[in-house]
Amino acid sequence: MASLSLTRLPAAPADPSNAVEQMPAAIDLGKRLFSDARFSRNGAVSCASCHDPDRQFQDGLPVGQGVGTGSRRAMPIVGAAYSTWLFWDGRKDSLWSQALGPLEDAVEHGGTRTRYARLVAANYRKDYEALFGALPDLEGLPLDASPLGDAVAQAAWNAMDARRRDEVSRVFANIGKAIAAYEKSLRHEPSRFDRYVDAVVTDAPAARSMLRANEVRGLRLFIGKGQCVSCHNGPLLTDQQFHNTGVPPRNATAPDRGRAAATKKVLGDEFNCRGPFNDAGASQCPELQFMVADDPALEGAFKTPGLRGVAQRPPYMHAGQFASLERVVRHYVAAPHAVIGRSELSHRHEGSKDDPKAGRAPIKLTETEIADLVSFLGTLNADRSAKAATP
């Protein structure tokens, strides 16, 4: 139980691919970029639109809503710096590379690299150049040019010479590095659960009054027969891995392949840790070298989300399929077969028997136990929202 306490959380690992991540000036610049809606096609979408600081850095919607409608939920970003792979499918391998994805995505920010470079030059030149050196000459560049834009933007990008494309892409990468510095500075606040655990560990008499009886029963279920802790472990309550648990897709005719479709994307990403815009040598990026890319278990698998503050951010799962935590728990008890890939859950359907050779036993909970487990999850709410730590 002590291993789940926030007091056991170590410092986030350093990212050698981002040389400015610990600099106060980068954190300050990143915070302003994070909230600047000019970095979008319609001038109305910022990172904070989907990652609202007042809502645990998410938006409470089943799927993201930017300049268009996405297909997955916006993930909370506090604690993301502890993860090797970013997004629900892990298609990015650093926090700064992750920050770049939505900026060019057609249904998120929908902007272009040359437009973003011009915005930096017009509004953040002094702060940018203090961190990254002189901006390149942007005279004569098309207003909207990007390798991931519409046909006109792509044609304009291809018409630029290689040197200028590289210069603009480097500015773009540095935007991500500043945003990542801010995101990495965010810290979880302790919850009632953390105070309870710390009191139990020190044998403090106050521990008995910190959780109600049903919440204590729910905690026992969480680390026991409910099997939650097998994936939701550690101080952030996530193993940072990818699992297929049979969650129904939003579109049954075109189910989301999850991690299985993302490994090729991260390997081919020009902004990955081995690409030309990272600040580290390739030897400092072993994750890409040893990444598992061909395991059938990745089909339909999605990242385990952290559970801190979970009761305050419905709906749930990678595309908001379940409206309540009770519905989530009932899904794990029902253990339906997966529409795509194979669920890791052991199935206990009518007429079937428990398989003693299965790696995971069926999850069997009574109605009272379901309610107790949901009650416990409410103790993971912090008294205050996550905040930025002093660098």
C-alpha cells in the first residue's frame, strides 16, 4: 500500500532530448505558449482548450474537440513526464514531441509550421532567442506551409528548399520543448488516500478517521481481489503500459487498433528521440531500439491511465465509452470479449468455468463490493488542482 503513496514518487527522469526542460525561462515561455489560442487554424484553440488547468488538465468530453472532433479523449498531462510513450497509443516518445502532434493535427489545432514560426517571431522573439538562439530569416516564406497540412500547405512546403524547411522545423521543435518544460513542471497534490497511507505507515492514531469503512474495504479490493493494482500501480497509479481489456470501440465497424498501429508512427517520426531535432545522441534513446512492435497483444491495446483525481473526470476509457466509475468497474467484472485483438481479462460467462492456467483470474465482485471500490476511488481526489512546481 505504501508504494502507492505520492510521497514515494521520485523526481521525473531527465529527458536528454530536451536541453531546456529545467530552465525557468523555458517553463515560463511554455506556459504562455500553452494558453495561446493563436497557435491554431481558427485562432480559438490552445493546448489549454483540451487540457484545462481548472479541470485536471483535461476537458471532460468523451473525445477531444479542437477545430474539429477527434476520436479519443484528451488525457490529463500531469505526470506525463514519467512515461516513455505518450498518447493513448504511445505514438510519441517524448513530452516535447507529443506537444507538437496536436499543433499540426487537422482536427486539433490544425495549423502549419510556417505560421507558427511567424507567431513566435512576432510575439515571443526575445524569450525564444534567449533560450534557443537567433530565429532564422522568415522573409519570403509562405504563410501556411507544412508537411502535414492540406494539399495547398503541403505543396508550399515541398516548394521550399531543404535548408529553410529544416530551419522552420527546428523552430517548431523548440516550441514543443518549451511547452514540455512547462508540462513537466506540473505536480500532483496529495489526496486523502495519501494522507491515510502515510498515517498507517507511521502507525499514527489519526489514520482510523481518515477513510470511511466502505473506502477502506474498497482499498482492500483495489489491491486484492479487484486486481486493479496489477495495472494501476506506483504513486501515479499506472504501469505506463498498453493493455487490451475489451473496451468496446466507439465505431464497431472501424475499431481503433491502439498501440498496434502506433509503433510504426513513432519509429518514422522526424521528431523522435533519434531524429535531427533532439538534443541527445542516439545512444541515449534505447527505448526506440528495443521497442516491441510486433506483439499480437498490442492489437486494440491502450495506455493505462493514472487514477489520481479520477472520480472528478468522467467519462472514462480512451474514447469516453463509460459515463461513470461504476460502469467501468462493471465492465471489468463482465469481462466481455474484445472486438479487436484479445482481451487480457479472463472471461466468466454463463456456462464457462474458471481456467486455472489463465494468467489472470476472473474478477468477481458483489454489488456491495462494486460500490465500495468506487467509493475508494473517490479518495484519490486532491484537495487542490495540480500546480506548477518551482523549478
